[in-house]
Amino acid sequence: MRATNNIQPRFATAQEIADLTGMAYSTVRSHIDKGIIPMVRVGGRKLVPLSYLDDLEEQARQRNTQSPGVKPRRAVRVRREAATR
């Protein structure tokens, strides 16, 4: 009997972050290089911890609930299924 691999990824590439957030790839790379988006180097690759998306989602949720009388900024939509490819 073969065991199934249920390991979830903990990091995403800049392209995956761009796909998940709707940001342009060049913007994601620029934010990584400037330190706005956290990253770790793994074997020469720059990877973004998926916890960054959780933080981004929480910030958007807080902005949308802080001022009910004020029109909220554009909400960030995160498509989780793309991160598990």
C-alpha cells in the first residue's frame, strides 16, 4: 500500500504570489527586493512564506472592519488553490 503525501507547501515563488494576489510579477519582485514582502533563500531561490498571505489577508480584514462609514480600500483576494499546485 502506498502512502499519500499530504505535505502542504509553506513557501511560494514570486510568480505564485503574483497569481494569488493579482499583483504584477514585477511588483512582487520589487517588493521582495525592497524587503516589503518577506522572503527566504532556499538553494538560490527567493521564496515567500505563505504566512505572508495570511498576514495580508488579516490586514485587509481589519481595514474593512475598522471604519464602517468609510469606503474600504480594494480588498485583497487570495486564491489558496493556486498555492498547492
